[in-house]
Amino acid sequence: MMNRLMIAAAAVVLTTPLAVAGPIDSACVRSDRGARNGQVCGCIQQVADQTLSRADQRRAARFFRDADEAQKVRMSKSDADNAFWARYKNFAAAAEAYCAR
């Protein structure tokens, strides 16, 4: 019985994913503002995990390096860019409300 418990515990430990920073958190921490407040970056990543797909997170992370990219997407006439921008605005509003505490 003890062996089964040990095997079960080991299986849980070995199959639990390690905590890995997401693309938003990584970009935020590397930015000038994020370097001063890693907790806020982590909070923003939590909101991103709840509101954006992983692909959207990678795309949004580029905005930390290149603010002009955000402007290009916002002004785009592409339906795909407009849909992304709507999701991004939802994420940004949620992150601001949740992480500004």
C-alpha cells in the first residue's frame, strides 16, 4: 500500500508543470517599468492567461518592445487585426482593473 502511495505521489510531482513565466510576464519584466515591479508583471500575466490565447499573448508581448506595432494593429483595416485588438482591449481593461489594486 505504501509503495502505491509513493508511486502516486511521484507521478503527481513529475507530471505537474513547472511554473514558467508567460510571454507577457517576460516582456513586462524586461521593460523599463516592469523591471521595477515584477509582481505587477505576474499579475498581468495571470489576466492574460484568463483572457488571451497563447498566440495572442505572444503578439501582445511585442507591444512592450515596439509601441509602434500596437499603433499599427490598432489602425489596421484587417478583420483579423480588429478582432485581435478587441481581445487585447478587453485584456488591458481587465489587467488594469485587477492589477492596479
